[in-house]
Amino acid sequence: MSKDDLIEFEGTVTEVLTGGLFKVEIDPDHHVLAHLAGKMRRFRIKVVLGDRVTVGVTPYDPTRGRIVYRAR
């Protein structure tokens, strides 16, 4: 699966978990468990509680994804 196959959602970080995981709220009833994408780790972009982020989710498992962008 390539990076182009991801479905992107806007959300807010609601919880910071151990191991580099974040709980992101996309809708009031939909949460995604996400980790940072490689480019975000490489350029040391920090994500904290309450940040607006873009999450790329695969169609195979809509409960997990990767954070690909942090809005300012």
C-alpha cells in the first residue's frame, strides 16, 4: 500500500500515550490511534495535546493511522 492510498482526516489530539502514540478525535464519536509519520519524526516536529492535525488512515483499519501534518 502506498502513501497515496491513505484517507486524510482533520482532527484534534485528545491524549498523548506512551511509545509515540496519540489519540486523535476526528468526530465526536470517532477516535483514531495514531503515530507520527517518518518526515515528522525526521524534522522533529512536536505534537502536543490540543494540536490540530491531519491523520492519514488506511481503508483496512480505520481505527489506526499516522499523523502527517500539524496545523499552526
